[in-house]
Amino acid sequence: MGFRMGIVGLPNVGKSTLFNALTKTAAAQAANFPFCTIEPNVGEVAVPDQRLDKLAAIAGSKQIIPTRITFVDIAGLVKGASKGEGLGNQFLANIREVDAIAHVLRCFEDGDVTHVEGRVDPIEDAETIETELMIADLESVERRLANIARKLKGGDKEAAAQEKLLKAAQAVLEAGKPARTVKVDEEDQKAWNMLQLLTAKPVLFVCNVEEDKAATGNSQSERVAKMATEQGAGHVVISAKIEEEISQLPVDEAAMFLEEMGLHEAGLDRLIRAGYSLLGLDTYFTVGPKEARAWTIHKGTLAPQAAGVIHGDFERGFIRAETVAYEDYITYKGESGAREAGKFRVEGKSYEVKDGDVLHFLFNA
């Protein structure tokens, strides 16, 4: 299981440039005019994880298969999008299909790149997008409430449960707050997710700064960081131009370039790590002579469900999981060494898989 992250923002903030860099393609046209992205571009990239390379080296794996992340470059939204302005509601529909939103904010000055509002203010940009999404959500909530009115009169329990969630969403939206601020009980979480409210999705603010500020950020990105903290959202500082440049370089040259810029890692690494944290995701590994492979799960996933990520039969016929923690696998040079050191474990159906676990599942076919 990977995840889908939608890249949104006003026109000319660097969305398509970032998308090109992330996917190492020129599929999204990065042009200096609004609405150059007419259809959502979708790109799938490998998630970089140095742990996988180290595991493969110890096991002598012939193939390395990382987990993957899908980025969706969604055309620039403008004020009035919820009413059909600019390219309208079709792009709001695209946002419903992603797991999280990477909201790119322009935090750089450049007279050669026109801002759709004629100024550079990432906070106002964020509020513009959020407002449009909240308006769209409120209209959706009101429409659904009207649709279930007849069922409520008939005493439909499912409709009553839905009404409770819709009313909670309506209250915060009318107060000018996003739906993600609603406190949802665990037993209602599935029904809440099915509402597919735009502002219920986790948000990661991506501060697009000048090349010479990629390592430190600037005053604008500091403002965004404060806003993200207040909202309980994530944030990351990136120079889309740098990411585009290094995406075209060989690995060794890219590393040298990053070092010259005072950066320890590519923005892609930071963006994915921030996305994983935002969505509460972990990675476990399967390792052997044939291949070393990474798998993505939600934090707290139990062993049978983790096995099901590989194949449904693994979950249905689950017997047990044999596991070694990543650090132990590295320290003791593989499964045999970990076993001799007493670090090899056999876990049952109630085992909660940990990030970095190296797992082997036994199951009945």
C-alpha cells in the first residue's frame, strides 16, 4: 500500500515544477501562465529508504523493490473555484480522490513569474484555497442533509448516524474552520471517511523558497510554519527549482550538488517522510536472496492485516509472523545472526507490526 498525495495551490506557485522533479518527467507543463495544467497529471515514484539497500546487501538480494507513492498534480485553483471560476469544480473532484493534500505555497519573490493575485503572501494564498474547499464542503454537507431528510422522518438509524456527522461538519464549516477540526469517535471514523470532505484530508504545506534559502527557509516560510503548527498540519521547505535540477542528475552528482547547496537530502525525501508522518504510515520489509521489498502500512496494523498487504490469502490463512527488528537485522548481519543472539521472534495474530520490522509470514493456502 502506497498513498496518493494531491499537489494543489494557486497558479504559478511551483506546483508543476515540483511535480516534474518528483516524478522525473516533463509530463506536467511548467509554464508561466495560469491553468497550464489542464488534466491532473499522475506520477508514481519509488519511496527512497536507505534501510532497504542495507538489508539487501546483507541478504544478497538480487532485486530491490521499494514501496511507491503517487503524486497527482492538480490544476491551479483560484478564488471562486467552488462556483466554477477558473477551471471549476472538476478539480475539486480530483482532490476527493487523494489521501492527503500537499499545498504548495509561493514563498519566493520573482518579478519574472506572475502571481495570480499580484502579490506574494503564502498565508493569504493558503486561506484562499482553504476557503474554496470549505465552501465546496459546506454545499456538499447541506445537499446530503437534504437528501436524508425523508429517511430521518422514517426513523432510519443509519441516516441518523450520518446526520450526526454531517451536522458536526456543518457547524465547524459555518464557523470558518476546516472539517478536519471535527473530533470524530473511533467507531464513526469509517463513516466519516466515506463523506469524502475536502477539508477533512490531512494537509502538508510545502513552502517553495528561493534556491539559496532551501537549507534555511526564509521569513515567509517561517510564517507558514507557525500557521501549520496552529492548525496541526505538517510543513516542509523545498526549492522546486533545486529539486528539478537534481532530478536530472546522476546519483553521485546529485549528492555533490546537494552538499554544495548545504542540503543533507533531497526535498523528495523530506516531503515523503512528512507525508508518512501526516498519514500515520509505517514501513516493514520482506528480505531474501530473490528480493528485498518494502511495504507500507498504517501505524498500529496487526500482523494478519500487514500480511494482507502482500496478498489476501496471507491474511485469510495467517498462522504466525517471524520477525527481526531492523536494527537487530543490521547489527547481527541477518536472520541467522539475530536468531543466535535471541533477537528472532515469533508473533501471533495480535502482534502490532513496528516500523522497520523484517517479516516472514507463515499461512495456510
